[in-house]
Amino acid sequence: MSKILIVYYSRKGENYWNGGLKTIDKGNTERVAEFIQKTVGGELFEVETVKPYSESYMTCIEEAKQELRADARPKIKAFPENLEDYDIIFVGYPNWWGTMPMCMFTLLEKYDLSGKTIIPFCTNEGSGMGSSERDLKKICKNAKFKRGLSVHGAESADSEEKVSAWAKKSV
Ligand SMILES: Cc1cc2nc3c(=O)[nH]c(=O)nc-3n(C[C@H](O)[C@H](O)[C@H](O)COP(=O)(O)O)c2cc1C
């Protein structure tokens, strides 16, 4: 049986929400990650940055923009162990300025993921996956990619059926 890892970044706090702002105590991407685990099993790994992003949406937007412009690699608290043992890796993140938060680059660049199956998922407020799948393919050279899933962030709590159907088909 294939061993599955679900690795994701997700931010709590104030976020953009259907055209307004809303404070959430569980991140949208985290909800989707949990639905995937409920459906196909595997282990969850949450990426956490050493320096947390601001809880204020407007400040976080600026922090993220600066990191993207600088092509930064923000430090993360921990890396998953024994990644080589996994066959299938779901990679989840919010869409930030059209791609993944830069901490996902920090994480993924550390590994040689040749031969692994990568399955991306992305929550967002309308931009879909943006360039994230292209960016992932550049980092995860020689990995096999399955079609990613875009979930509208504000609907993530109600996305179980959609997520579950996609996850089942993907593994
Ligand atoms: C810094 C930042 C940048 C964002 N940029 C975009 C964007 O370019 N396009 C988009 O559709 N949504 C954007 N969003 C909205 C998030 O992608 C969306 O709210 C997502 O579901 C948040 O997931 P999370 O709760 O797991 O962090 C942005 C949010 C933040 C905080």
C-alpha cells in the first residue's frame, strides 16, 4: 500500500473572505488537509514559520508581497522526517499573490522528490491555483504530478464532498 503524507501551510487570523475580512480560528487549507486525511488516510504535517505572519490581513499581505519580491526563503520550525518513505505527497497551501507562500519553497527545495507522486491543493479567494503548479514542477524535478484541486477558501468548511471525491480519484 502506498504511504501518504499531507503537508500543508495554513494561516489562522484575519483573512479575506468573500469580499470582506473575517477572523478564522482554523485555516482554510488546514480544513481541506483534514478532509483529505479522513478520506485516504496518511499523516498530516503542518508547516510553521519561525517568524509568524501577522494576524492582521493587511499587514500579512504586505509581508507576503515583500517575501515574494525578494524571492525569500523564510525559516520554518521543522521539516518532515523520512520523506523518502512516502510514495504520495499531497502539498497544500493558500494562494498568496498568485503562488504558494514562500515558506513552501523553503520546505520543498530541501528534498529530492524524484519518483514521488505530488498532488497539489490550494485554497484561494478567486485566483485558483495561480502559477503554483508550474512553480511546484520547477522545484520537484522528476516527480509525477496529479491534477491539483482549487477550493474557494470561504467554502472550505463545506468542501468535504468535493475534496473527498478528488482525493479518492487521485491516489
Ligand atoms: C498574504 C495573502 C495573499 C493572498 N493572495 C491571494 C491571491 O493572490 N489570490 C486569491 O485568490 N486569494 C488570495 N488570498 C486569499 C487566500 O488565498 C485565501 O483566503 C485562503 O483560503 C487562505 O487559506 P488559509 O486559511 O489556509 O491560510 C491571499 C491571502 C493572504 C493572507
